[in-house]
Amino acid sequence: MILDLKYFLIRFLLLAASLFIVHYLLLVTFPHFISVSSSWLIEMYLFLGLLTIIHYISLLWLFKKWPIYSGFLFTALSFIKMGIAIAYLFPYIFPATPGSIPIALNFMAVYLSVLAYEVINLTKNMLKKQLF
């Protein structure tokens, strides 16, 4: 489990760093098209990174404890993770301002990219260990 976590963290940090660099370069290149501050971008990446790491560690621990319920546990924890992400985003998008749509789009693009990576990594890990 520790080795899986180590590989996940290394690959996740590389993915997050490359996503951040591309995202930041897009912000600098198109300042009028994407109007999001770089300090908010850093805060968003830190929040999503911490949330993803906690989610993944919780999943690994729960999968080890109750492997038969792995699908249900993944779904339940993903809904909790999504609820926390929406609660984080809520003050930025309500009340609706002209800057709230770019904030929501930037957040969801990163959230879905990280979620796709997490699902692919968990599926490979679970198939390797035959937890399904």
C-alpha cells in the first residue's frame, strides 16, 4: 500500500505541476480571455491537490479494510469530495458576477483532469490486485 501511495503521489505531483504550468501560461498568454488571478490559481491547485491526496489515501485505507465494498466506497467518497469542492467554489460563483463563470470553468477543468487521473490510477491499481 505504501509503494502504491508513493507512486501515486509522485505521478500526481508531476501531473499537477504540468497542469499548473500550462494553466498559468494560458493565463499569461490570454489575459483578456481568461480573467483569473494567479493567486487564486495557486490556491485552487493547493486545495484540489490536498483534497485529491486525502481522497486517495482514504480510498486505499477503506479498500484494504472492506475490499468487497470498493465500488460503493469509491462512489460515496467521490460524492463527498465533489460536495467539498462545490462548497469551496460556492463563495466564488455566488453572487453571480462577470468573473464567476471563468472561475467555475477553470476550477472544473482542473477538477475533472485530476479526477480522470485518479480514476485511471485506481482502476489500474485495483485490477492489479484484483479487488473487483
